Amino acid sequence: MESTVAITATPTVETKLRAEHISMSFTRDGESMPVLEDINLEVGNGEFLCLLGPSGCGKSTLLSIIAGFLSPTSGEVKIDGEIVRGPDPRRIFVFQERGVFPWLTVEGNIGFGLFKLTRAERDRRIAHYIKMVGLEGFGKSYPSELSGGMKQRLEVARALAVNPDMLFLDEPFGALDSITRLIMRGELLRIWEAERKTIIFVTHDIDEAVQLADRVAVMSARPGRIQEIVNIDIPHPRDINSARYLELRTGIFNQIGLAHHL
Amino acid sequence: MTTLAESRNWEKFFWPIAVAAVLLVLWHYSVVWTATKIFPSPLDVERGLIGLFHKNVLWNDIADSLRRVALGFGAAAILGIPIGLVLGWYPAIDQVVNPTMQLLRPISPIAWIPVAIIFFGVGDKAAVFLIFLAAFFPIVVACVDGVSNVPSVFRRAGRNFGLTAAQLLARVVFPAALPQIIIGLRIALGISWLVVVAAEMIAVDSGLGYLVIDSRNSGKHYDLVVAAMLIIGVIGLLLDSGFRRLEKIKSVRWGFRDAS
Ligand SMILES: Nc1ncnc2c1ncn2[C@@H]1O[C@H](COP(=O)(O)OP(=O)(O)OP(=O)(O)O)[C@@H](O)[C@H]1O
Ligand SMILES: [Mg+2]
């Protein structure tokens, strides 16, 4: 069944990341519990890929492996042809807003990864990214003085400031209210279009995936496998009432095995 | 709304003062009704206090006690913070050291007085050593706990930006643990103030503790005993509230419960 799954990226772009036969098990109470099983995945340079799947299927685990925070039980991840052996400033992991440092101001947070730059260059970048994520006037504020959405934007700005080529986002908007969440999706797309980073975005929200991604990798329940990869062939800005949008959305709903009526 | 806030403000001072006044009155009449010849009334104590303030001895005693606390507590902080950070950072070392620490920790610093006197003789050094012992363990334990409670997202984020282990400790782990370290330092300072009084009763012949015991021994001046006790209480309170101001610093305020 897995053989029908298309794992290759769109052939016109070069491959950025390749995950080969990734398996992961955790030991709990002395028993080994498989969480990921033979994950194969290719992500193209500059692509926006969503990892979608039910809670507990191993999305965060897979993303942590890709980012180099965890080593898989077997298999390997290659980025630009190099095997990933640990975290790297060229690829930044964005945690749900909880990752901002509460002891630093907005400026301190954005400048956190810029310690190798000269002071002038650092200040220039901080100012640039404060503006990009719309936090002007809050440079001297501490995270406890910001709203959830502002903290989330701050974390994205901190990640972008070190000019990484990849961003890994683990349900970054999960803790936000639905209006802020919609705005943040638009902001992320705007930033992605401006900076063309390769993005892997974990979500369990089907609409979010179809609104954002070039491709959606649908994962099955634990042990997680890649069930299907869906190409979202709608140009941005996307009309979320278009027939194609609804068709793709329905397709993924069916793929996950959810009925349309509650 | 302003009137409500005002009345609250006014009550904030009124009730504590009322409680203190009631206690003073109770104390006064207990002395009068029991017709005790030994225990002083509040008025006796007030006279004793005024007498003390006019003597140089009091100011020297206060200075001596504060100096001993500053030295003992300061040394405990300078040694205890790095040791605690390292133990929290390397759980393997902590596992080796922890049992010994847990054994030493419950021993009251007072029990060390004879040992301190053997080591240092009667004098300043013995008292400072006792305060050091009293402050050292709470500081180390607070640092170990602080470091091990740093959320893993912070460490991961730090590693992600390419920090070396030393940078991670200085730029992520230490600031993340700082609120807990400050709480530990505050507790240690409180204990130091308790211990300096006890140490001065036995190991030296100056300081506020010595003032208490000397007032009793040289002629049962219980008015001076109680007056010295009150001075000890007030200085302890001042030390604590001074330390509390550290919690208001913006880069640590997030770690305290009343943070906005
Ligand atoms: N460090 C760990 N030790 C043991 N089990 C773990 C560990 N991390 C994750 N797991 C288990 O692995 C499974 C997958 O977890 P993971 O966090 O990757 O799921 P997820 O798809 O991100 O879920 P969610 O959508 O709820 O965030 C879960 O059953 C979880 O209990
Ligand atoms: Mg998750």
C-alpha cells in the first residue's frame, strides 16, 4: 500500500531534505513502543510542507528528529546531502511561543542568535525583523507584556534573524484564538514568500494545512507512517471557498477517515 | 473608585498597627497584673532602647553582626552558586555528591559551634564560618533545583542557535534559573541572620547576639535583652525587604508569582 505513496518532491526543484527509512521507538515501562515506522520523505528547496496527522501519531517526534534534537532508532535524515547529527543554526525550530526567553526583551530575544555579528549589524537585523513581524514600539518590552500572538511572532522573528535556510514549526499557532491564528497564517505566508525558506510545518488542523502548504504529508495514527502526500495545486492567495480548495480538503478528510457530519 | 482605593490604602496601615498596639497593651498589662520583677514592660524596653541608642556599643554591635553576615553569606554565595550550577548541569556529579550534602544539610549550624571553635578559636572567623555553613547548603540546593527545572524548550532553543555548552550555561540556563536562585539566596540570608545571633552568643564577644547574652549575664538587664531582640527583628526585616527588591528587576520578575 505504501508503494503508491509519492515521496518525491516536485522534480523541478532541487531536494533540500531527504528522510530515509526513519523509525523511532521509545521505551516505556521496559517495553519498546514504536512511534514512527519507516518514514520516507523528500522536501524540495523553498518548499512549504505540512505534516498532518492525528494527535499522538509522532509528528513532533519526527520534526525533532529532522531538527537533530533526537536520533532515530534507525534511518537517517540528510539535509543538503549531509547527515543530520544535531541541531544547527541554519535550521531553526520554532516552538509554540513557549520558546521565547522571558528574561530578555523583544530586542534581546531577536538578537539572541546574532552573537557572532558586529553590534551595528546586529542592531540593523533586530530593527528589520521587529518591523517584519509588526512589533515596532515593543523592542524594550518583555515577553510577559506581550499577547500570545505577539510572542509567537517574536519567536518567528528570532528564528528568521539568524537567516536560516529551513524553519521547523511545531503547531506554532495551536495556542492562539481563531482570529489571530488566521492572521498569523497570512503573516507566515507573506514572510515565506519574501524570504523563501524551506518550511516544515506540523499541524493537526486540516484547513490550516490546505491553506498553507505546497504539499501535505498525511500521517496515520501510531505507529506513524506517511499515508499519503497531497499536492495543493492552488496558487496563493488561496480562495478558501473555491471548488478545488474544498475538493482537496474533502480528500484529506476522507484520507484521515473522518466523516463530514458530527 | 479612588475613594475605594484610598480607604484600602488607609486600612493597609491601620490594621497591622492596630494588631501591634493590641499586643503591646496585652504585654503591658500582663506585666502589671503578674507584678513580675524580672520581665520588663514595654515602657522599660523603650527606655532600654533609648539608652542603647545613645551608646556607641550598639552601633558597633550592629556593624559587627552585619559584617559577619556579609562575609559568611557572601562567601557562601560566591562558592555555592557556581557549585550548584555545575551540580545541576551534570546530574552524574550531583548523584555522587548529593548523599553527603543531604546528610550534612539537616545538621543545625549551631551544632557546628564547638567544631568551629576548635578550627578557628573564639572570634570572628568562627562566627563567619558558621554563617557560611548555614547559607551554603540552601544556596547550592536552590541552584541545583533551578537548573534542573529549566524547561527543555529553552535548552533546545539555545542549542539550536549554536551555543557552546559554556554559552548555554551563561546565556540560557543561568538566567532561566535565576528567579529560583534569588529565592534560595533570600532564604539563605534569613538563615544567616538567625545564625549570626546564635553564633555571637557563644563564639565571640561582640555583635547583637553578644549584646543579648551579655545584658542578661551582667546584671539581668532584661529590658536590654528585649530591646536587643527587637533591634534584631527590625534589621532582619530590613534585610529581607531589601532583598525582595531584587525580585522586581525586570529580567527576573517573570519567575515570581505576582509577575504581570
Ligand atoms: N520522550 C518520550 N518518551 C516516551 N514516549 C514519548 C516521548 N516523546 C513522545 N512519546 C510518545 O510518542 C508518541 C508520539 O508523540 P508526539 O509528541 O510525536 O505526537 P504528536 O503527533 O506530535 O502529537 P500532538 O499532535 O498531540 O502534538 C506519543 O504516544 C508519545 O506518548
Ligand atoms: Mg506534537
